Amino acid sequence: MSLASFVGRIALKPFARALPPMGDTERAALEAGTVGFEGQLFAGRPDFDALRNVGPNRLTAEEQAFLDNEIPALCSQLDDYEIDERGDLPPEIWKFLRQKRFFGVIIPKEFGGLGFGHFAHASVVTKIATVNIATAVTVMVPNSLGPAELLLRYGTQAQKDHYLPRLADGRDLPCFALTSPYAGSDAASLPDRGVLVEREFNGRRTRGFLVTFSKRYITLAPVATVVGLAFHAYDEKRPEGERELGITCALIPVPHEGVNIGRRHRPMDSAFMNGPIDGRDVFVPIDWVIGGEANVGHGWRMLMESLAAGRAISLPALGAALQQASLYVAHGYGIVREQFGVQIGKFHAVAGLIAKMAVDLYATDAARRFTAAALDRGESPSVASAILKVQLTEAGRRAVNDAMDILGGKGIMRGPSNLLAIAYRHAPIAITVEGANILTRALIIFGQGAVRCHPYVFEEMSAVQAGDATRLGRALLGHVRHVARNLWCSVFGAPVIGQPPNDLRKEARLIARLSAKYALTTDLAMGMLGGKLKRMELLSARLGDVLSHLYLAAACIWRYQVEGDTALLPFARAAVRVQLAAAAATLRDLYANLPSPARRVLGLTILAGTGFLAPLRDRQLLAFAEALRAERRLVERLCPDVTRPKTGGMLDLMRALELAAELGDEAPALNKLVRRSESLQQAAQSGRDPARALAYLLAADRVIQVDDFDRRSTP
């Protein structure tokens, strides 16, 4: 008998008792997607050659032309305040979106769509969102989790031929109805029920489901002409215990008998369309099931596999837009606005915030670009997409909060010239949808990551379920070697695998060592706490956060290597250090909260050598802020997606900054003259070019002023 068989026979029964049975929905969620570089970080063995081989982001000539032409043409028609006030996009914008195939970004050309890749798709959403988030969401939804993506992956040829051309040109507008009033985060338990029946339909006997459902929070529902619906399918003619067929996804044209689009929801009073859908005894022919009868009961797997990629695109794009717009506004306002005779961007409290925003943005945008490149290579990283969703939406919220603090009174005065208030109001929406962050951190990033990303856990679980002792033994022996290696690397240092860029080799070594410490910690936590760890969400969320910080740090290495932008090297190095400091601090918190003094002592041993990892020092923050003021192109490189709007405060700020750049050092002197003369015209006369000086002073004044309304009116 081999050693593996011997070990497996001893361990099989205890493991079978300890491990809960794995249901179909849980297995579908765990098996969804692929494992990429995040798996190497989880294992404590990051390979920097594998990181580099993901390659740079690439755009086709058609994708680049669309970003250079159609996107500016759209954004030049978008008035953020007007759209927000009217609560809808103007008719001409709806028409433009249809004409230019914005609803068919991901639909292949053979079906009339644009056929863009993931990075181009993300760039489209990000650029629009820097101008108007409601328009970005309207474009985003048909191209994210919904009928188009599900049809492309699972639809029958007849379904594709009928729907995809109509979705691509906007004749049909889709929505996807998953969330129910009593099944939000626990979507697998949705109560919506469809019973297999046979009915007269369109003049012939037809098999299908009689579905009763109630859905809410459904984006685009009020304007949808085709509804994707998820429900539990049943066949009551089967024996007891075999009647449940599983979650099923179907397409229902609107209008359709029994389907009711309810009154509109207004998430944070946003202008994008959202609302409830319900139906009672709605007949859904079996041909309307996505993929036909063969896919009845496979809806949960379909949704999980689609989310594995989709989470990495749409909501991270909104988070990136919030970050870029916030940094652009905070930095620009810091130049235009003066107090005490000094640009407010030079005050240390403001400069420190702007520098942190810039460093944070480098890291999150690196992760977004890296994951898009992985998706364009054919990967579908479920854990990485969850990391991206949480980290970028949270970073967007942090950035807009910081920028609002810098704007002060300008930031809170409602009106067309406000710079960020509408975006600020939207920040919680991205935090909440497609898996609320409070849930995703613990249950997806770590819960799913602990099984999918760990090199042995899923194999052990599968071996136990199959009753294969030899297979279990091999996995356990490998697991022991894995723990021993990470213990050694945690205490004595981890080797750097592959060739990171020389400029960031020290940072790569730190990532490798901290990755080993994290891998060892996850094994200790799972081994010591067992199934209780799943319920100890504060601990599992911390473990998810550490993996997220390591992923962002590694993405910074990748970004610098593939872009080769030496001007951003200080930001890349700082971004890595900030993420590693956050990872180390989170690990220290984890060990401090383990329910045993002995385990906390163990943590001190494992985390030796991480105490020096700390956030940026004040002098570094001030140096970054000064660099951003001195070299305007740095802001442009960090905020490449900020796009020119039709009108409003952002356009005023852009014009003021452009004129300030033309004037150079003369602009601050003109600002001082304005305070002394209290006349823009008089101050401009002292300029080398009075006309240009006046244009700047007028533009800067528009940025500083706020909107007012008749005291009897309610705007």
C-alpha cells in the first residue's frame, strides 16, 4: 500500500464527518470561472514571469476609433445636471446610443454588434461615467450580466439569431430580473416558482412553465422590451423529492400576458431606469429558456459563470471613473482656488489627500487593467473579479469623499456648476449591487478563494465526496509540503520566482514574502477553526482583504512592466508599498483577534519582519503633490478616461486649467491682483496678454462661483 493510500484511508472518515455535503448550487458557485495569478498569491508562490506574460492591454483599430470619436461625440452631448434634473436621458441621447450600437458593445459583428474586447468595453463605460453615471449605467447593463451575455454563452442558435441583432441596434432593450424582495444576497434561495405544464400557445399545444414571480431593483426594467428572468423550475409530475429541477433562466418579451412592469425605483434619485417586475401564472414556453430545454435547471451555473467575468468590468469601471474624476477635480480645484494668498492645493492637509488619491488610483487602475488583459486572454477569474468589484467601488467612494472635503462649500451647493455632488450620490449604488461588498469580502473573495485558489483544498473536498482514499492521501501529503514550505519562507524569506522589473525588484521580494505569510495564515486559520471560520465573518473578511491588497500590489508590478512609464515609477513603487502595508496591518489585526492567546503569539512569529511596512510618510505625500502640480501630464496619465462634457462645472474647470497652463507662472500673480483690485478686468490689464488673462480670470471665477435659485423655488 502506498503512503498516499495509507494516509487517505486514515483521513477519509474524519474528513467526511467534518466537511459538510456540497450541494449543486454551492458546487456551481465554487467551480465558476478560472483561477489566475490570484491563485499563485493564495498559494504563496507568485511567479512574476507569469504575471508579465498576461501582456499589455490592446485595442483594435476599430476599438480605438470608437473611443476617439463616438465617445467624445456622446459625452459632448451629456449635461450631467440636466439629465439628473429630468430623471431620464434626453430622447436624442437614447437615439444616439442606438444608432452607434452602444447597447451592442460585446455582441459579435456577425450579429450586428461592435464585438469589442473586455478592455475596450471597460474603457467605454469608464469614459462615459466620468461625465454622467446614469448614461454609463444605461450602456453598462445591456453589456453586462443580462440577456446578451447569457445568449452568447448559452443560447440556442435560433435565440441568438432572433435577439442579438435586435439587442445590438437597440430595437430591444434588455433587463435581467434576479433579485426578489425576500432573496437579495441569498439569491440561490429565490422564491419565484415555475411549474412545468402544457398549454395552448399561439395556436398549438406547448410545453412550458407557469411562473409566478416578484422582482425588484431591476435596472432598465421601466424601458425593457425583453426580460431575462431567473426562477426555480418544478415538475410536479415527478416523484416526491425529484420535482425540483433547479434555477432556470428564460427570456420573456414585453409586453407579455401576466407580466407587469411596476412603478419606478429611484436609486439615490438617479436618472437611470430601475424598477420592479412581477407576474402571476405567466406562461413561459420551454423554447424561451436560455439554451432551450437542455438548460432547464442550469441557471445558477450560468449566472455564476457569467458573473465570474462580469464583476470585473462594469462596476469597477464606475469605481475607476469616480476615482479619476475625483482626482482631476481635487487637483484642479487646488490650483484654481486660493485662500490666504496660496493655492489650496499647496496646503499640506489638501496636498496629502491629493497624493493619497493619486497613489490609490495607480494601484486600483493597475488591477483593473491587469484583470481586463486576463479576460481578453480567455480567462474568467471569479475571485479576481470579486476583488476588483470590492476594491474599485470602495476606492471610488474614498476618492469622492476626499474630493468633496477639498471642495468645501463648492462641493455641497447644488446646481449646474457643481463638480461632484451627483457622482457622490451615486457612490453607494456600486457598493451595493452585484453582491454587496460587506458580503463579497468574506463569502466570495475568501470563501470561494479558499477553495478555488488553494492548491489542495478543492481536491481534498472532491476526493472526500468521491470516497477516493488514494486521491485524498495525495492531496493531504501535498498540503503538508505546502504548509512546510510557506512556514520556511515566512520565517527565512521567500525566493522571487521569475523576473520582475529591476526598478521594482525589492517590492516584488516583499510581495513574495508576504504572500507566503498569507498562505500559511490561511492554512492555520482553516486548520484551527475549521468550519467555524465560515461563520466568523470578521476574520474571513480580513483574509479576503489581504488577498485583495496582494493582488493590487502585484498588478502595480505588472502595470509598470508592460507600460514602461518611468515618470510614474514613484507612484508605482508607493502604490505597492501602500498595499503591502495594508495587507500586513490586516494580518496583524487578524492574529490579534484569533480566539486564543497561543495563536496570537504564533502570529508574532509568522509576521516578523513586517513591522517596517507602513503607509507613506508626510514628506513623500507632499513630494507627490508637488510633482502633480509641476508636471500636468502626470494627472493626464493617471486620469486618461476623464472626458469633456457638454457643459457644467467640470467643463468650467477644464477650461480654467487649460488657460492657467497657457499663462504658466503668471496665473497665481493674476489671482493676487484680483484680490487687491476686486476687478477681473482691471487685474487682467497687468497681464502680458490682457485678453488671455481676462479669459483665465473669468474661467477661474466660474469655477469658484456656485449656483443660486429663486428663494421661492424648489430646484
